[in-house]
Amino acid sequence: MLELGMSLPGLQQRASAIAELPALGVLTLAGMTPEPWTCSYRGTSEVCEQSIERILADKPDLVAISALTASIEEAYRLAARLRAHQIPTIIGGLHASACPEEAETWCDSVIVGRGESVWPQVLQDVLAGTLQRRYVVPLNTMPLWPMPRFDLLSQTPARFTLQTQAGCPLACGFCGASRLLSRFAEKPVERIREELAVIQRLMPRPLIELADDNTFAGSRDVNPLFDALQDARARWFTEADWRIGERPEILQRLASSGCQQVLMGIESLVFRYPGMGEKQAELNRIMNAVDAIQSAGVAVNGCFIIGADGETAQSLESLTEFLLNCSLAEIQVTLQTPFPGTSLYRQLQSEGRLLVERGWSAYTLFDVTYQPDCMTVEDLEAGFRNVLRRVFSASATRRRNQIRRRIRNTARSNSRTN
Ligand code: SF4
């Protein structure tokens, strides 16, 4: 899209912020790896020919890899190279948990689910030379919440990641996050405080991306969590669904506890995904909630999915008009992507609509990976590009920048009156 002349400022910023986030999964496993083991960590951007050569020279006892679908082929190639030098590899994460048979063909071992509860066993097996092909963690296993080894990062990241909960109580049909790794569980606030203290030692006024799928979706009292974030002087970003805009106890404290932006899935305007539960509502109600959040001094980044069943050239035009005129401070527009392990994937697979020849590397959220029901693949690709070109034009971006400035001013004047 950059080649087509689209600068997509908001999307680029968000993409690079996400790409630089520390990988919490492997840092957490490092955190529960006891002495005399030693660990080192390479973020995605640090994996290059030179660093691979160093790993080959160091000959570690084990390399643990985590990768999302779009980069899984790179991860497999890395694993194959390490294995060719007799360095054992173990892989985990959403994609490997959804496709363990595939992952097993590339790596010595696969962890299905959250790895913490099997990690001590994995380490024991490595020492004994009996690494198993697959370690399966039952979905209802309670997370152990070990402390991630942030000290392994080679440099202080722009943002730290912190999980306050695992999974999501909802089950939107396109989403694997809520079901593949563990059941929904909330991290005790005392544990969150300990983690914040560690992060604060590295960044006194930390910038934090909550690595939650849907913060506040549980039923616990939100005040202790807000207290912890506020006491740490954190500036934080998170993902939540629109219902927080109808909860005064959240609106009262969101901005003052340091929340800068909430990413919110408004999803498809033409298709009602199964499993959305109470998240499914009339657009008016959702936008009233957005306005309430923004009036409380926090910007909302509304996320929209293009290409669900029922999408047509007309519906893309309506979406564009809506996005050009709505009150959202930021927007994210991506193509429907049937990630493995989701009910959407199973549906499209059973209907023979997956474009498997495009490979996992096309699962970027910006490439069409299935046959749409009311459009050709080419028309959907062109329609998507056209929506992006219009909603990320200079004037549309300027308009959203103004909305964000107004929200920042509201937050400032609210904090003065409090
Ligand atoms: S609300 Fe968000 S995290 Fe929860 S299932 Fe839906 S898309 Fe996934």
C-alpha cells in the first residue's frame, strides 16, 4: 500500500508500535526458568543473519519460539535451520496451538495452550534428552502469572506489555485470542503491582500496552486495577469492548489512571458474527458509548473489518461515508482474516472458500485470504484499497487529529478540576 502511495499514518504508527512490543510469552517462560539455566531473548527485529550465526555458535540447549500466523513461515524456517545444527526448538503461541501437526513438522516440540504449567517439565525433558513432540495444556488450566524477564530486553522498549487478564469471556467467530490459549482469568492485582514495580525500575513513568484481549470484560471491581496503574504513574493503552462506555465506574477513572487510548472492535457493519454476545449492538448505542469514553478524556480507536459475508461495493461506500463523518479519534480498517483455530476458519474451510495457495504469510489483515460471498477477490481487494485511500486521506487524518486534540484538552481540564 505504501507502494501505491498510501501513507496510512495512524495504521503505520500502530503497526510499528505493535511490532516493537516485547514478546510477553517467551519472556514469561524465561521468568520461570530457574538457575543454573541462563536465558537470552531476541525480539523479532533482532533476528537477523548475524544473530542467527551467534545462536548457532552459542549452541543453546533449547530455543523457544513464538510467532503469529503472518510470520509463522519465517519462524519455521528459523527452526529448521537451528535443528539442522542439532539445536532443539520448541514453538508455542496462537498459531502453533491451532496447528500443532503443522508446527511439529518444523520444530522438535510444540506447546499447545499457555506454556507456563508445562515449562518445568519441558526443561526437565531437555536435560534428560526426552523432549516430547507435544505438550498440551488443558484450556481450563489456571494461568500461573509468573514475572516476565523484562531485564532480558537488549534495550528499553518504547512500550512495555503487561497482562491483567487472560483470554476473553466472549467468543467472536473471527477471534482466536479468546479461546485458543486459556480460559478467561483475571490476574490478581497484587501481581500486577509487582510487575508494574519491575517495569518502573526500567522506565519510571512507564508507557504500557495492556496485553489483554478485552480489559474490563470480567466482573471484578475495577478500582484496585485503576489504583495500581495510577500509583505506577503509567500511561497505558488497551483493548476493550464498547460496553465500558456505559459503566460510570470505568469512565470516572479511565483518564485519571493514565489511559491514553482504547482500541475497540466495532467489527463488521454488514455481518453479525456468532459469539459476539452482548458486544453485538446497534451502531447508535455503540457510538454513544464511544462519545462517553471520549468525553471522559480518552481517545477511541475504532476497528472495522471489511469483507465479511454480505459485503458489497455499496456497503463499502456506506462504511466509508460513516468513517469520514464519525466521532472516532482514530480508526483501524482491516480485511476479515480467517485465522486458524477460529470458527470463521472452520466455516470457510468447510465451504471450500479458503485461498490456501496464498499461504500463511498472507494472513496480514491486509490481504484477501478467502473467496468473498458477494464480490470477486479482485473487487474486494480494490474496494478495500479504495476505502483505505479515502479514510486515511490527508484531510480525513487532519479531522481525526483535531478530534484527538479536543479529547486531550478535555482530559487536561478534567484533571485540573479534579
Ligand atoms: S471481544 Fe475481542 S477479544 Fe473477545 S472474543 Fe471478541 S474479538 Fe476476541
